[in-house]
Amino acid sequence: MGKKRNIAKAVKEDEKFFRKQQIIQAAELVLKKKGLNKLSIAAVAKEANLAQGTLYLYFKNKEEILAQITLQARNLLLSAFHKAAHSSADPLEQLRNIYWANFDFYIHHKIHYDLLSFYENSSGLQETDELLEASQNITALVISVLDRAKNQGVIKPGLNASQFAHIMWGTCIGIIQLIEVKPALLQSTLGIETKKFYEAFVNNALEGIKV
């Protein structure tokens, strides 16, 4: 009897996982089709072809769904940063590659990047333990690269790695928002396309910390 109960429990957990993933995928489709402001339990239920009551069995509200998608986004970004950091032995180049991994993530995973930015700019959203851990893992990776750069004497020895890691993230978010909102203004006032503008941002950021 115990073995049967364990099998039944495992099947139930699999079904629960499948249903949650179905809801999350439906929510991502709503975000792609209609944008963040149009996301609602009703819209997700319609996209998933489920009753609204069914969604509430798995998520209390749309904020919980957003939290799950944002967690996926942060883990994807962390994976991209790890790949960028391992593409060179030079810590300064590793930092440069991380900056560019951020830009590529914005280009190729725009919905996820929008959620990352949304969480940074929304004081009312609750950061779950999982979300905090994902954010801390990203910061820790950047700090480790900065510490290697300090140990090798290629950046200023007095640089506070933790502070710079947070400044780096905040300025990346801000620059991407500027690129997103005012690309025509950048072209008209600076005569520069968005990628070149981002390149100038990265160059200035790294020049500011080099010895």
C-alpha cells in the first residue's frame, strides 16, 4: 500500500508541475501578445484554455505568476553571465562580455528583460526567497570577476566590488530603458545608433575603473 501511495503522490506532483508550467507558458504568451499591463488572471486563463478557478488552485494572483517568470528570467540571465565570464581569462574582458550579455539578453529575451526591469522599478512587488537568491547569485558572479580584476591589478585597488556590482546593474537597466524609450532621440541628438550608444556606455564604465 505504501508503494502505491508513493506512486500516486509522485503522479500528483507531476500533474501539479505540468499544470503550473502550462499556466506560466500561457502567461508568457499573454505578455508577448499584449504586454505587461494587460496581464490578468482572466487573460492567462483564456490563453491556457482553463477556468479562472483552476488558476487559483496553483497561484494566488497574477503577481505570483510574474514572480515565477521573473525567477526564470534571472536564472537565464545568470546562465548568460556565466557563459560570458568563461569566454575569456582576462577579468576586464569578462566584465565587458557580461555587459554585452546583458544587451544580448535584452535583444533576444525582451519579455524576460522587461520583467527584470519591472521588478527593479516596482517597490510594491514582493521578492520571494528564490528571487532574492537568484539576484544575489548574479551579484556574486560580478563581484567575483571584479575581485579577480583587483587581484591582478587591472582595476583600481580601492574599488568597492559590491557597490560597483549594484551600480553596474542599475546603470545597465537605466541605459536599456533609455534605448528602449528614446532611440530616435539618440539618433537625432548624438547621431548614433542604439548599439553604438551602448558600446560607448560600456567603454566609459570600464575606463572609469581601470588603473
